[in-house]
Amino acid sequence: MRCSTAQKYLSPYIDCELEARKGSLLESHLAHCDRCAGELDTILQLRGLFAQTERFSAPPAFRAKVMERIGSQPAKGFPLVPAFTRFAEAFVFVLAITAGIMSGGILFNVYAPHHNGAQVISSLSLETFETLPPDSMGNAYLAMTEERQ
């Protein structure tokens, strides 16, 4: 077990929330790693210090004052405007993408009805270009994509 994993398991281990298998792996790691064992000791000491602290209770009228202040403030409803704005933005975005896809298909069918998709894709291939310089990106692309025999 690595120290980073062991340190993630320390708190659940102390709270007895760690699975038995992971607990035994952690105990094995702690037996061999002074750094993680020291971290465990530090956490246990802090926990002990917090357990020893004195508890204070609020004055009797404190709860009543807090509840009175809460009641005197105007109630805030669910803000519909920000939620509506976000949904409207998303709707416009999806609408724009849909319109672009549809208009592209319509334009393609109007101006190139005799072409099929395979012809268009093959016309965009780098193989239709003239000879490329040996150190160009296009030449590297062709070298990577040509069939090996």
C-alpha cells in the first residue's frame, strides 16, 4: 500500500468505518511506515484533545432570538429568472446546432445532388494533392495512412 492511499484510509480506520481487508492492509503498512504511523498518532492525539474540551451551551434566549430574526426577514422564493435563462441558453444552443446540421444537408443536396458521401470524403483526401515535400505534415500523414504490404 502506498502512503497516499494509507493516509486516505486513516480517518475511516479511526472511526471503525474501514472494510476489514483494507484495515488489515493499512495495519500492515503502518507497521512498516514510520511516517504514516506518526500521522495516525497525530490524528489520535488531536481527537483526544477535542474530546477533552469543555462544552458550552447557548444562553436560553439565544434560540428564540435567532428564530425571531429568521422570521423577520422576507422569504425568498425560487428565482425563476436565472433558471429560465439557463434553459433558454441551452435551447438556443441546441437549436443553432440543429439548424446548422439541417442547412448543411439541404445545401449539399441542392448544390451537389449527384455526389454521394463517399465521393465527397475521397475528394477531401490528401492523396489528391501534388507531391508533398519530404518534411511536411501532409507527407507524414500519407506515410502513416498508406497500406503496408
